[in-house]
Amino acid sequence: MSATLKDVAKLAGVSIATVSYVLNDGPRPVSEKTRARVLEAISRLDYQPRRRRKVTSASKGLTIGVIVPNANATFFGDALEGIETFLYARGHTCIVGSSRSDQAIERRLVRKLTRLVDGLIITPVAELCAEIERLPDLGIPAIIMDRQVRATELSGVGIDNYSITTQAVRLLFDTGHEHVALINGPEIIDTVRVRLDGYKNALKAVGLPYNPEYVFQVPFTAEAGRSAVLDLMSLSNPPDAIICSSTDLTVGALHSLNQLGLHLPDDVALVCYGDTAWTSLLSPAITVIDAPAYLMGETSARLLLNAFTDPSKTETRHIVLEAKPILRESHLRQRAVEPYKTV
């Protein structure tokens, strides 16, 4: 026999009303300690609340919720465009929420949106919260996008973050650079840790030493990029090349290089992760390792709608998209050893 609301309340040691408040995120507040007990009871009993309705992607009117850390960031903006274009063309709608890289906000958004939408696409702030983990138990189809793609039973779509830094290091080494710095994101994010691994292993592969002074783990903001470059270029042995792990970091890096009177690529080379409209318009134009963010969003939406088209296909799928270099001018300099070649 299936577990009931009463069973959950008994196991958690709370009232039925409290269980309802947790499931519906209100109307009364519940402490995080009590909420955790209720969620644990739901998981142990495999309690599955009744869903409002059953729909298929063939019918019009699906509402899909999307949660990203920063909807204003270029990378996530491109991903959202891919999601929205795919959904709108098929008669569905989309509700977007930004967690602002705050796990408390993320949890609130998940709880709210599970009451409003038919499915979810989520880029987690960091590790998966309990509210995300229990989505399958609630019967809500969900896709993990970009982060923590392989850390869950949920299907997900991501990008090969390891190759981002390995390609960048190899590119800079092949064009004559031997002191390569990395301005990376916060280490709490799994994709950031993967990029750091790629950076370290790429240095080892080409015979360059790893210098911890050349690595900055900072927020994905222009101000953090600006500050990191000032610190890097003040070292007694400053880098001759910099890899920026986001376009926002690149904006700050460019500001500081200009402030210091340093010129790309002769004084210092620069490679950025992610392409934008302005990277090709600068002089010199910025070399990038391009992330297919639009395709990632589109693929996430397609994968989610498949859950409605054929609910019998419940196997987990993890799709990893390839990042590719776009060679411009900011990585080159006259003493380059040999041109970088893409395969």
C-alpha cells in the first residue's frame, strides 16, 4: 500500500499540516530542521503526492520552470534563449528564476515552482539540495543543466569543462607562452574544479610547472576579474598569458590590463571561456574557447519534453557537449613557436 500524508507525519513526528506546509512551501513557515525531518520521512516511505494533472508534450500548454544562478550572465542568457526558443516553437511556456548563486534562494525557488510547473530545468548553485533530489519522488520531470550533471539520477546536459582549460593551455603553449595563469570561478562549483584539473594536467602534459600563485578562485564577476589581474601582474614573475573562466571575468581582466598600460597579446596573452558579440569586435579580437550554451539549453528542453512524450523511457541520460576554440588575435605574439592547429 502506498504511503499517505499521515504516515509521513507520524514518521517525522510532526502534524499532517506541517507535512503539507513543507510540500506546498506554506502558507506557514517551517524550520529547516523540521523540514529536513519531513523530507527524510518522504524519502524513506517513498511518498508520492498526487500530481495536479498528466500532460504530454503533444498537448499545448506545458509550463516549464528554469532555475539558473544568474540569468543576466552571458552564458546562462544564451542557454535560456535556447530553452525558450525550443519551448515557444512548440506552444509551451517558460518561467525563469535566478537563484543569485544562493542555495537558500534556490531551495525556495524549487519548492515554489514545483507547485506551478509541469517540469524543471535546473543549474544548481553547488551540490544538489534535498528539494532537487526529491523531484523524481514527486513525479516532476527535471533536467540538471551545466553543473552536477553526473552527480544525480536525474538526466542532465553539460559541457566538457575539462577540455576547456586543456585546450586553452595547449593553445597558449603552442604559441610560445610558458607562464600561464588561470582566473577561475568559486571552487564550490563542480565544473570549476574540473577546469582546474584540466589546467593542472595540461601544464604537466606540456612540461610546464604548476604555480599556485597563478591560480585565482573567485566569484564570476567583472570586479573579481579586475582584482585578480592586478594581483597577478604585481607578482615578481608575472604571467605571460591568462585564461579567464567566464566572460564577466574577462571584462574585469581587460579593464585592469588597460589600467596597467599592458597590451594584448605582446605584453600578455588572453584566452576567454565563452564567446560574446563583443569579443570579436575588440582590437585585438579575443580568442575564446566557445561553450555551446544555446545548444545546451535547447538540448535540455528537448530532453525534458521527451519525458512527457514517452514516460516509459525513464533511463537516465547524461549528455556532454564539446567546447571548441575560436582562434582570433589575443593569444598570438611574434615569438610564437608554432601555430596552434585544431583537429
